[in-house]
Amino acid sequence: MGDGYTGKILRLNLTNGEVSTMDTAKYEEYGGGHGMGSAIFWDLVPDKTISGFDPGNVITIMGSPLSGTLAPAVAGRTEVQGIGVQGYPIEWFTRSNFGGRFSGQMKFAGWDGIVVEGASDKPVWVDIRNDKVEIKDAEGLWGLDTTETQEEIWRIVQNGVETEWRSLGKMRDAGRTTQRPAVLTIGPVGESKSRTAALIHDSGNGAGQGGFGGVWGAKNLKAISVIGTGSATVADPKALWEARMWAMQYGTAGNWDEFAPLPMGSMFAAAPGSGGKAYAPPDQPASPMGCMGCHKNCRARFKSGASNASTCVDYLFYTAWDQAAHGAYTQVLLDAAEAAQRAGINVYQLESGIIWLNHLYTEGILGKGKEIETELDFTQIGQASFITKLIDMWVNQYDIGADLHDGLARCAEKWGRYEKDTKTGILPLQEWGYSHHYDARTEVEWGYGSLIGERDINEHDFNMLVFWAPSVAALFGAESACPADLLATLAEEKLTPYNDPMMMDYSDEGIYSEAMAKTVAWHRHYTRYFKQSLNYCDWAYMDLFNPWIEDGRGLTPEAEPKFFNAVTGKNLTFEEGMEIGRKIWNLDRSVWVLQGRDRDLEVFTDYNYEVGALPGYTTYEVPYVMPVYENGTWSYKSVAGRKLDRDKVEDWKTKFYTLEGWSTDKGWPTRATLEELGLKHVADELDSKDKLGA
Amino acid sequence: MADNDIKKVEPGEHKEVTRRQFITGVGGAGVGLVLGGLLVKGFFLPEEVFAVPASEGYLLVDTKKCAGCASCMLACSLVHEGACNLSLSRIQVQSNAFAAFAEEGSVVQQQCRQCTYPACVDACPTGALHVDPKNGNVRTVDASKCIGCERCVEACPFTPSRMQWNFLDKHAQKCDLCVDTPFMTEDGGPGGQQACVAVCPTRAISFTTEIPRQADVGYKVNLREGMAGWAVAGFPTLDDGSYAPTTAAPEAPAAGH
């Protein structure tokens, strides 16, 4: 029956064109995805301090044992890692991931992951058809946008057979398919080695954060295409089938007969198209779209065909401007998303960038004949012409685009504005040069996780329950579907191993508490294993509260190991998975330490300490209504206007480092902590560099 | 019917039906040879014809509900083969991420139609492909009799062929409405559950015992109108992308009024 693994990882050396394999078994203890990627990176990159643009940088593109299986919201998701080029001031070892069907096809082709080393001296793409792997000349693809590239590769691989069964070899039993290959590609902005370049797959799937598109550009790697006809093996097929049927009750798929607009709070429960249609023009006909094996299909296919399958920031970076200019969401926002994806730009940088540039324009600093000269016409903001022009400048590196191309942080530094504009917050970069997403001052688990980590975490596990649900409810004078006391109870029941209801206290005291250290640690360990190593989708897991279930209890922590065990035949407990997550987190932390991380660097930009968290000031949030425990009672309360206290943040860091077993002076893992986790070789390496926590 | 001349028919199987048997009804099983939903008149038939009883179940799909997630394909291969494999799924979903809603080829579920005239069964020289009277006359494959000639694959009139070559186990296979599903807990077949129907997140596949009109319109249907939640979820219910019942906005008043 197998165990979900193919047993092989594909290794590509672009410098010498060598194609080889690695045994998955060596890294199986990490589950898959991120854990394997970190361990492989550790082994293959002796000097972790190199630039992301250095040919020695290794990029891992990993599936998991659940790739290509019927486990819900995981089959196609893919984890990408390596030294990113977006991080500021240091190019941290980082991660991104994307949905679609890439890792599923990777599994069907017989690969648990792909490791890319070196750099080619000319543009290449990689053509994978089962075990046949070829590094090919990409001269004909270089310069094409991400859609054009994929369509051209489809044409090459399908070779005129588009709808009939197509054999992947000359022999009768070579395997046949009716599917298009899954292609991961960069656009023109990646080719020019931008720190703001994404990897794009199909439509609406991008690994945007980290600047991996620019890393591929530096490697002269245009695209990887994969198609397979093999199986995703399953140790206990009947158990997997039963698990999928069991999970139906937690989602819309099992509740269509009673379907009604859902209260916020559960990503797993959400309706088809709920993400894709949220900000689309309301009159545009659409159908749902989903990633491979998804149980809910949160995206949408639009009548215009523009930016199909896009969700959230994919087009949200321009929705408010579109609405302000036109009084409603229009086709402009979908076309803007389409243009950004074709170029292959990390849209988070566009989102914050437009906010910042508009501030500078409004203040008379930027514009025609101004201190920062530009031809960009800000009277047209919100129109298609504005975003088209900005993207063109960005891609082709002229006008202000020449500097924006290097990312907002480095652009601001060049313009001499980084310090002052991150102090006022008009340049909303919260930490490490990453765009303000959810607010560190209010939803602290998001901010702390990003700061102690290396990027905007973009993990919505708590976000829907502690911020969106109560805040949106408050806008309408209603109560959150999950009462605050139930939320605390669910935390106590489900957030193993800490099981502390105070983990949900976002009061002015709670955000600096040891319980909040537990919240952040739980989140780091949970996501590192279950969502980034097993690759469960962020828009489905965790499921703490579920509106389809009578008592509101979601499918976490039962579901995560249930699917894994059915596929692998193992008997993993949730707590064991959390411990593997802790191991991966400490491995990542050790890489960052080698790159130069210490306690003193872990500070938010100034606006987080000096400007109140005002709704809508930095990006798109509604008022910050969060769960608090005050005077012996749980409730939701507005914490808008809150600033972080520098000393208290430092106190909290001490609590967090202590909880993690890191030195409190530097925030470095200790030998005892690393050896307890089976990372003696990592401890030895840190020791040799005099960077072991004491 | 040249192929039929060389077919060896097992006792008790009805690979060939005499004109008389056909006209009087095949074992009382029902419809027989149906074209476009109409019985072919007996007097048009030769003395010996190929005719089989109609299947007691059919899969219908709604291409405008399909999200292209391929959950049906993963489920199909899982319950039949014990592994998830798109190439061994008996339903094939083909999609183009860049195509617009309702655009030709944007997304389509290619399911076996359990044809009233099953060309695949007719083409099989060994009787491996047969009508299974014990399971509602579903058209299915006895792998032990399959010699791998793939005539069934070629005979299927649809693209992609709903007959497929199982290149791992070396035999032809097709949709059996989940009769032979050792890895599905529930009973399958025309009287039971079909994995693709059960798993589809948007209910874009349904099962019927009524014989569909033998054309695309009979098998590619609107499953949106009868589902209240679909419009509530914000999706159009009519094929032209509008909602049912239509709520057309009043025309803007002309100038001067």
C-alpha cells in the first residue's frame, strides 16, 4: 500500500547540469515540506551567511506524504525555502508556499521534493515527466510573463494532445494522463533578479514572500514543469476515505442542505468561492475554483477570466483604491491582480508600496518636480492606468520603479526615508522589511511570531477568531459566533501541550504575559510541522471553532494526525507532531543565529511603539476588537489605539526565550535544548561559531 | 457488427441478443437499445443485433459548478485502487486555470455515461467488458478476461476515452458506479454510493436512475437551480451566468423623464 512517500527527492545542479536523487528516508523524521527543506538546507549549504543571490544558495520545493492524497486542503500545496532576498537588513533563510496542484503532480511523477543548487550560465527550464528529467534551454521562454510561460510549456509538453489520453513515454505502460503539467515559473520581474519577485503557478497561486522569484532569476531558472502518472500511496486507504467523510460535517460540503451565510471564525468551514469572491465585482458571474483535493474550494473563476483563483491580497492591494475611485469594486481590481501575477510581483510589496507612495505624494515629497521625481500620475490612483504604469515601471526598472524593484525597505533606505517613514508608519513595514499585514500592537501573536521568526508569518490560525470575527461582529453591533469564554475554553481543551485558557488574553496585560509566550510558541511549533511540513492549507487549519458543529468544537487537534496516520500508517499523536514542529523551529532559529540574529535585532519598526493602532491607518483592518480577560471575565473589547511598550516587549521576549530554552541575553538556542531535540550536530556547529546560547 | 462474429459468449451472458429477444425485451430488464431516448423501431433492425439492458444508474455532472479540485478523481482511485492516482481515476476532470467562467474547456468532468449502447462492451472480443446484471446492469470490466487489446479504449466515442488502460495492473477499466470498491466503507453500485458524488465539495456530480438523453445535454446538466445554497453562496444558477429567478434591475429612466 505504501506510506505516502515516493522515497526520492530530485536534486538539480544548475551549474553543471547534473540531475541526481536523494533518499527521502534520511529526512523522513521531519514529516515533509518545511522540516525536510530546513534539514536539507542545513546539510547542503555549509556557509549560511551567503547572499540569496549566491549560486551556493539552495532552494527546496517540497511536498509531503499527504501530497496528491484525498486528505482535505493539502494535496497540491508546496513549500519553498532557501535564503530569501527580501529580508532586511539581513537576507534571512526563509520560506513561502503556494496552493494549486504542483506537489500533487510532483508526487505522481515520483518525487517527494525538488532541490535546486547552483546557477546556470544561461536561462533554463526543467521538464519533469515521471522519472524523466531534463534541464532545457529557456531562451524561448525568457521574457514571457507567467501566464504566457505556462501556456507555452503546456503546449510543449502536451505536444498537440490536449484532451485525449496522452502517454508519457513510448512504451505502452509508460503511463497516461489527461492533465496539463503543473508549472512553477517566474515572470519578467524575477528574471531581472528583483527582491520583490514571486514564483507563480497556474492562476492565483504564488510563493510571493521572500523574493524567491529573484533567486530563480539569479539562477537563470525560468520554470519547473512536472507531470506524473504514478500514485500517491496510502497505507490505510479505507481509513483515509473514512477520515475524509468524517471531515465533511465540518465543512460546507457536508452542510449544503442547511447552507446559510457563515459567521466568521472557521476557515475549514467556509463556503466555496468565499475567498475569491469576497472583493470581486459583485455582478460578475463566477464558479468556485479550488486546489487539488480541497474540500471547500475557496477561490473563483470569473467571467472575465482575469485573475482566476486569486484571493485576499492577490487583488486586495488595489481594492480600496478601486472602490475609492469608482464607488464600488470593479473589473479594475481583477485586471490589476492579473497584471501583477503576469509580471510575477510580490503583491504585498505593491500593497504597502502604494500606501507609502501616496502618502509621499500627498505630502508633496513625491511627484513631478518634487524631491522624489516621478511621472506617475497620482490623480489617477484607483484607475487601471495608474496600476498598469506602476507595474511597468517596477518591471522595467525606470522612474521610481528602478528603486522599488529592490524592495520597499532598500528603496526607502536609498531615498533616505526608511527611519522617518517607519517611525510615522506611513511606510508600513512591521519587521524585517516585510509589509504590515496584521497588527503587532493588537493581534500580538501575529507580530511576535513574525519578529521572532524571519517574515510576516501569514498564518491565520488565531487571526479569524481573535480579530476578524469579533471585530466584524462589533461593526454590526453583534456578538462573535464564538463567545470569548468559549474561545478560552477551546484553547484550554485543544492547544496542546500548553492547554492554557489565558493564551487567548489580548488585554493590555495579557499581550506581555507568559501565556502569550505560550500562544506564540504553540503557533510557531504547530505551523512549522502541520502546516508547513505536512502542508495543510492555512485557509483551512487550525480549526479551533466550527460553526457547523453544535458545540462549536472544531476538528483540531483530531484531524491533523488522523489524515497523516491514514496515509503513512504511523501512529503519530498531535503532541508528537507539535514536538517535531519545535525541532524544526529550533533548526530554523539556529540558521538565523548563524546569519547574525540576536536579541538586539528583534525589534519592531518604530511606529509599532510610537503610533497607536488606528483602524485603516496602515493597511485594511477594521477596528481591533480582541478577546480579553479582565476582572475575572472573558469578553471582546476594542484595543484600537494601542501602542507597544518597548520595555514590556523586552520582558516578553525574555519570557519567550526562557520558554523555548534559549539564552535570554542573545535569544540563541542552548546545547541542552538542541540536544534534547536530536540536534546535536546543530549545537556543535553553533558552538564552533561561538553562537551557542549559554 | 463484424466483431460480434468472433466473440465468445459465456453461457448466461447476453453479449448478443436476437432480434426477437430484443423486441420482446431483454430478460425483462428494460430499455434495450436506446438512441436519443427513443426505442429504435424493431423493423429497422437486422435479424441479430447487439443490445443490452440499460444501466440502472448514471452519473450527471454540472461543469459550471465544478471547481476543478479533482477530489472526485482522488476519491475514485482511492476507493478502487487503494491509492490516489489521477491517471487511474475513472472520471477525468480537465481544467484550464486561465480560462474564463463558462468558457469552452475551462473545466469539465468527463464521466462514463453507462451508455445504452455501450460501444466498449460491443468492441470487447472476450466478454471482459460486460454488463453486470447482478449490479444494476452497470457496464464494467472482468479484469481476468481482459487480453489488453484496448479495442474498448478505441471504441469509446468520447474524448478522452472513458475506457482506460490500467498500466499498472495491465487491464482495461472503467467506471462501475463504485461496485468494486474494496476501500470504500459504504456499499457502492447503482443501489449504493458513488465516491465521486459523495466527495464532491460543490455537489457538481449527481446520480440518477433515469436514463439520460443520449447526448451531452443529457449528462451535462444544471445542478445549480435545484440547490438553494448555491445562489446563497453567491453563484449564478442559470447557464448564462445569471441567477434564477432573475432579478433584472429596472431600466434607467430616459432623459427628460
